[in-house]
Amino acid sequence: MATLLNDNMSSQTHLSKGTRHVRLCNRTQGADQLVTNIQPSIDALKAKKLETEKQKELRDAAQDDVIYNDALLDDAIRNVSDEAKLFDRKNPGRPVYQLLFPDGKYSDIVRAPIAKEMKMAEQIAKRIENLGAEHELNSSLAPLNTAIANVRNSINGLDVQDTKVKTAIADEEGAQAELRKQYEYNYHDAAKMFGKKYADRLFPKAAAKVKKEEEPEVPTEQSEA
């Protein structure tokens, strides 16, 4: 009996077996209807597989956006740190670094998980804002807020893309199921049309490994003593 498709097989295996089945039917007189019945399911799975690949590529791009914007946020926090240190050197009687960075350093912030880093960056922005609009460090507020917003937007974009990937995978699995079902229907129809023994010819079998003949050993000439 022909080997039917199962849900442990990849989309590529589904398509390969389905396409080979069509090819065998096209070589068999009277099997046109089998091709007509299964070709739409093959085409649908091809389209869903391509869509999944497309959405995964877009998700990778969204992930890269998060990484890129996170690096820019790191830089924005470092810039605030540098500017605060410079301000303190110029104004020893009005230090602000400790106000902005109560822990005394920025390194723990930029090394923190992204969600925690964003929260701490927002706290720094609020502290800068509290210094007043006329304060010299207020000029660093807009770049920091922009960096925070860009990270938030890229994370939201990644969440959206993750959902699209899950949807595409579910649609692809549905198309797999439809092809499996039609593949089985085609087998039963072929058995009715041609008999089970002949029907087996229309469904691909695993390619047998061809054993390569061993090359005969060529005797080496022995040098005369």
C-alpha cells in the first residue's frame, strides 16, 4: 500500500510527495481527475508556506529593529551620564549626577533586560524634567525620550509580527491537513479506478539507496629485488 502523508511531515515533504504524485498521474492515461482534485491543495500549501517564510523574515527584521533601537537607547543614557558629569565639573556647588543616577553609575541600566532598562530610562527622563526647563541638561531630555519611544514602538512591532507568524504557521498547518486529506482521497479513488496494485504506482515511494559497486583493486607492481 502507498505511504500516505502524516502530520509529522514537513510542508516540504507534503509538497514533494504531492508533486511527485501529480507527475506520476500525468504519465498515466485516465488519471487526469486525480490531478484536478489534488492540484489546488498543493498550490494552497505552496502559498501558505511562502507566506510563513515571508512573515518569519519580517519578524527577524522586527527583532533587528528592537536590537538596533535598544543600542541607541544605551547611547542616549550614556550621553546623559557624560553630560551630567560635565555639568558637575563645571558646577561643583550644584551637582546633578547623583540625582539622575542614584546608584552612582549607568552601566547597570544599559545591561538590564530591555523592559527594565526602559523603565529606568523613563525615571531618568522624569528626573531631568524635574530639574526645570531652564536647566542646562534639559537639552538631553528630547533625545532620551525619542530613544525610549523608538524602543517601545519596535517592541510593539515585534509583538505584532510574532502574532502574524503564529497565524501564518496555523494557516500553513491547515493547508497541510487539507493536502493530506486529498492525498488519501486520491489513493482511494485511484484504487477504485485502477485497482490497488496499480494505484500504488501513482504514489511516490521513498527513494531506494543505490549501492555503489566497489571498484576492483588494481594490483601494484612489485619492484624487482
